[in-house]
Amino acid sequence: MQRMSGLDASFYLLEDENTPLHVAAAIVLEGPAPGYGDLVRLVAAKLPAVERYRQRVRSVPLHLGRPVWVDDPHFQILYHVRHTAVPAPGTMDQLRNLAGRIIAQRLDPQKPLWELWLVEGLEGGRWALIGKVHHCMVDGVAGMDLIASMFDLDPDAPRPAPPAEEWTPSRGPSGLRLLGEALVDNALQPLRMAGALPRLALSLADAPRLAGYAGGVARQVSRFTRRSASVLNGPIGPHRRWPWASVPLDDAQKIRKRYGGTVNDVVLAAVTRGFRGQLAGRGALTSDMVVRSGVPVSVRTEEEKGALNNRVSAIFVNLPVGVADPLERYLLIRDQTEDLKASGQEVVGAKITRATDAAVAPALLALGARIPVRMFNPVVQTITTNVPGPNFPLYVLGRRIEDLFPYVPLTGGIQVGTAVFSYNGRLSFGVSADFDGQPDIEVFAEGIRAGFDELLHTRRRPRPVRAGK
């Protein structure tokens, strides 16, 4: 039995019928498609290295403590590895529509929280995998580690041998034991919280340039006073749109080298262009408007690499959609992210996350299960998460992965989220959108490519811009 962390538990408890909180990916591979049995045997051979894939969640009675992971005594791999097809020759639009329907469905909480779909029938003899894993199990980096463990680096890699011994599930705890341990945990909670405060204070005191950090906090707070595009917020229904976009990674590198900044700054600028086109199409764009984006930041250490859990903090960036000049937009984004880094926001955010995670009261987490997450406030309009992947090809059963499109879940009135994954020389964008609230999301997705093109064809020299805009 393993107890969830506070962050992992929050992802599990906040899910409801309209907000399935799993991460996902659609993976397009060269043909021919393998047999379903071959894929099942491959996954079965990999399972001993990923114990979480044979565990399910047990909730504490009356939600008096964090949920725990226990072995599933009824685990059946054929339930989790599934087989379907699109009408041949299937187009990418048909695959995308199928994937959108699959990711809109919640994972069964009574079983291990993952699925893998083999999809046949794509044009050109290709095939696809659609994978879903609950967010309480992985963040973006852990998901990449999981992909690395399941896939091969060599097309001629030998097939893994089946496990030498049949897996036997460990006996799970009784409800009485879960309740008793939760009561003890709750009794110790005040001491744990008291102990976390000195650690947090020491962590902040050790943070580099503490004065700069305090100033950065003030500037970060001031960014929340800017008028944001609340028209993008709204209630979330059960259905999803999932448009994709893909650009050469070299395009982002050219822009970064020309104007300074990072690949992630280029990604944010392209997303800004997408929102600008979408808001203009609605007649809702003004020159002073911003779209406020949460940007997850991994706080995973080298020692935690490969662990299936969540180790993320977040920063917030105002995307200047009201600014017409593409270079000006890019420089405003670059200045914000550089200010956040210079003032130590990411470093201290990581320290706060680590110091307080164990001290989160189970009762507060359980309360999240009763809060309707369809309620929202229009402060943050979107999430933009960028996960670096390998810049070399990966293989499944000897077939090369051609592209990988990621999916990020929606919650809290945020109807649009963008997940970005770099793989083998390309940046792939997966845009999660509420089906009813974002019928024009294709305009946004098309604007991402336009954002790259505009910056690639801009030749003016960058000019100084005051930070914090």
C-alpha cells in the first residue's frame, strides 16, 4: 500500500463526469500495424518495471485521508490494451475525431487508471496508438519517462521476454485499517504542518537573491491586474475537440537564436498568435487585452527521474494578444519569463511545493471531491505545457514513431489547454478544447503555425521593452 502525495490526490479527487483528469497522447507510427496479440505481449513484458499499471486506487472511508495505491486483484491486461480501427484509408482528421471521443471518456476508477488503444486503417499503411493515463499517476515529465520505458531506441531491438514468474497481487488493506491510519494521520497533521513551516522558512531563506524574489512576486501579482480575455472561460461539458499542429523544431531554434529567449518563449508566442486570431474572429479583441496562461514547471530532481507521480509547480504569463506586431509580442513574453527566472520564482515555487506537500490536510483534499469543478473564475484563461522529448526516433515492435500529439486535461472553467511535445526534430501541439464552448478552436490551431511564420519572416532588430507587461 502506497499513499498518494497531496498533489497526486488533488488530481484524483477533483475529477467529475465533465472533467476527466487524465493526460493522453496520439502516436502515429509507420506501417504495417502489428497484430493485437503482439502489442499485448509487448506491454505484458514491460509491466514488471511499471508496478503502478497493475494498481488501483482505494479511497479512505468518509474521505478522511488521502487515497492509496493497492494491487488490483482482478487485473486483466486485455481490458487495458484495446483494439479498434478507422475506415481505411483513414485520414488524420478521422484519427483525431476518434481520439477526441476516446479521451473524453473517464477512466474506470475501480481499475488501474490507464488504457492503450491500437488503431488500424490509417492511410499509407500506417497505424496509431492512443494512450491515456490518469494525472494522479504522472505529470508530463513522468509521462515521458514512461514512454521511454515502453518504447525502443532500435528498430531491431529484441522482443522482451515474458516475465519468468506469474504476477501475484499483494493483499490490500481492510477498510478498518485505512480508516485507522487516516485517523492517526489526521491527529498528527497539526504537528506535521508546524514542522513544515520552519522548513519552508529555511527554504525561502536559502533561495538565491531573496530580495529579487520578493520583487518578482510583486510584479507577478501586478500581472493579474491586467484585463484578460475572460470570454474564453466558461463551463466545461463532457465532450472535447482536439486539433493538432506540427512545426519543425528548427523553426523555433531559428527564432530563439535571432531574438534571444528560449524555445518555450517561441511556443508561447505562437500560442498568443492563435488566441489573437480566435478573439479577432469573435469580435472580442482589444489592444490592451491579454490571455493569462498557467505554465507548468517541473520540479523533479534527478533522483526522482522515472517515478510515477506529479512534481510540478507553475508560473503565470500574460500573453499579449492585443499587440499587433509579432516581434513586440515575442519580446513582451521573453521579458516576462526572464524576469520570472531572474527573481527565482521557479526555484522558490519548487521549494514551497516540496515543503508543503506532506502537510496538506487530508480533509481539505477530500473537500475537493465535493466542490463542483465546473465552477470557475475568469482569472486564468488557458494552460500551456511544453515537455521536451527525445530528438531521435523511437520504435514500437520495429515500427518507427512518426509523430506524437499530447493532450492536457481541462478543469476550473479553462476551456482551452495546449500541450506541446518535441520529438525527433518536430514540435507537436495538441489543443484540448471544450466541444461546445470552443467551436472555433480550429482558428486557434491554425494561428499557431501562423505565429511561427510571422516571426520567421520578421527581420527587424529587437528593441528594449520594459519588463512586466
